[in-house]
Amino acid sequence: MARHMLLIQSMLRILLISGLLGSVAGGALHADAISEARPATLEAGYRQMYNLQFAQAHETFRDWEGIHPDDPLAAASDAAQYLFAEFDRMHILQSEFFTHDQHFITDHKLTPDPARKQRFREALAVSRGLANRNPRESTAEFAAVLCDGLESDYMALIEKRYAASFARMKASRTRAEKLLAANPTYYDAWVAVGLENYMLSVRPAPVRFLLRVGGGQTDKALGLEKLRLAAEKGHYLAPFARLLLAVAALRDHHQDQVRSLLDGLCHDFPENPLYALELGRLGPIAAGSTP
């Protein structure tokens, strides 16, 4: 059961990920979306994080927090940065992890950084404290969705606490559904719904049954639909949704889709070598195929 639960959570959500942040007005976060002359923004911090520039992202999020001390998304975003940095250090960010269960089990030898874990926990606590002041506000609800997702990822992928992670994942999805019922255009929140449905749907039938009994959602088609919606209309998490769609396409052997998605991510985040690495693993384009 523990091995099958490894794929429940995904980097990024975070990135994970991701993976869920801010007053989303639509439009993906592309390379030309942020001017170097602009002051610190959450958008700038997320661009740095997707480019694996974690120290810069931390400074950007802290600057935003100084300007907007009541914004729970500032600390939640900084927590995401800490998680992504730990994933990168422990080599969890490669999409190979999401397509080969044994990769993590046999190759994962690094232990968690206790100092980074402490900072991660502190950032989550700050964000939740601020969110609890105005729990019905959309930004606060979204920050809570993000915090639950980030904590779920840490539990599953770093601490291997699968039962606790599953419970936190469900909490994130439930919060997201509540937020979306009131504001369906909060597109980044669809990642929580799409991720759970897709990641649980690819488990073997007996495992899916147990997960459904436990309150999990396992509809693959619905999961992919919501991830596409987030990828097309999301904001902070749109790049993460695109990465998850690439992972799904890779699992289903749709290499043209994988190549298209990774090409776009390479273009938008050139400082991140992981996308180019995965492109290289695809090999040459087959004759007659569409790049």
C-alpha cells in the first residue's frame, strides 16, 4: 500500500506544488509576463521558483510579505519555495519519479534538511494564522488550500507518512471544491481537484477501491480535464499543471503531447534544466510525427 501511495502526491502540487495561489484573473505565467524593472511580486517569485532560483524566490516572497503583511499567500508561497528547494536537492523533481515507482524507492538516499523543514513549517504556520483571521475571504481560502497541499506533499514524498498525507490531500481538495463552488474562475484551485483524481486513478483497481472507500476521488478523465483548465487559464500554478499534463501524456505514451508541453516549459523557464533533460530522454522525433 505504501508503494502505491507514492504517486498520490506530486511535486509541484507545489510546485508543487503547486502545487494554488493568489487572486487569479486568468492567463498563464510566461517568460515575458514579468519585467525586470517591476517591484517584488508573487508572480516574480513564482517565476524564480519554476526556474529553480530558490534563494531569489525567497527574497521576493519576503519582500512581498513586508509590503503586504496581512497577505497569507506570501508565507504560503515561501513555504512552497522551501518545499521545491528540498525536492530539487533530493532529486524528486524529475518526471521520471512520477512514471517509475522504483526510481524513488531505490535511488532516494538523501535525508531531509532539518533546518529547511523548520522554516517550511514556520511559513505554513504564519500563512494559516493569517488565513484564519478572514476564513471566508477567497485569498485566505486559497492559502489554506495551498498549505494543505504543500504539507501533504512533504508528508508523502519526504517523510513517507502516507496515511497522514492522504488525509491532508483530501482536505486540500475539499477546501478547493468549496472555494470553486463560490468562485469557479479561481482556476489555480482546479489543480487540487485535478491532481487527486488523476494521480489516484492510475493506481491498480483494488487500491482505487480502498482509496474511494477512504474518501478519495479517482476519475481520470475529470482529473485531466481540470488540469487542462488550470494549465490554460490558471495563473501561478499554470506551469505546474502543464508539467502534470506532460507526466500524464508520458504515462500514456503520447510523446508528441509530451514534447509540445516540455518545449513550452523550456521556452518559458530556460533556467530550469529539468525540462530539457526530459526532452532529451524522449529521443529523436519519429519520421512522420508532428513535433
